[in-house]
Amino acid sequence: MRCDVTDEGCSALASALRSNPSHLRELSLSVNKIRDLGVKRLCAVLEDPRCKLEKLWLMKCDVTDEGCSALASALRSNPSHLRELNLILNNLRQSGVKLLSDLKDDPRYKLETLYYYSQYLDVSSVSSGSADGE
């Protein structure tokens, strides 16, 4: 939900979540300008083995492939409990989406649902996954 959270707000949020990460299961920061820097700050929470976050919605947050790379790295370092990731209406290209869809297709990771429709993305050319949220 839009509440004017920026990358700086993500820093404060990440700090709060790191101090008490075990209760939050769902987080929506959709329609905020958190951009890649904000995503990177949230990734510190996802890397924490105490993180129980199952659903993360970052729809229309100005995320690019750089943010996808940070998310993929965080999920690789801690497969965590994240099952659903919504990146619809961001500035994604095939390379960023492929990093995440590869995790979705790998049974070692919990990620089950990846929403990634983007105006910059030809979904048919992403070979390892499908846009569940088209």
C-alpha cells in the first residue's frame, strides 16, 4: 500500500525487523519508491535465518534487475520461508527475472509463486519460469 516509503524508510524498517524478525509473515510495500537500494536493505532481513517472512509484495516500487539480483542472493544465502514474491510493474528485464525464476524452479528453495509482469519484459523469452501473475 502506498505510504510514501522510500529507500531510507526501508533502512528503518529493516532495522526494526532485524531486531524482532520472527513474527512478521506478510509485508506489502507496493506502490512506494523503495527502488533497488530499499530492496537491498530489506535483503538484510531476508538473509537472517530467524526471518519467517512468507509473502513479500513489491509491486510498482521502481525495482530493476539490480534489485532482483539482491533478492536472489539473499534467498540463496538463506532459503528462508519466502514462498511468494510480487514484482509486478517494476523495471525488470529477462536477466533479473531469470535469477529469481531459477530459484522458484529449484526444490531447495521455498519460493513457490513469483509475479513479475513488466512492460520491459517479453515473458515468452524467460525460459525457466512463467509469469504466474500475468
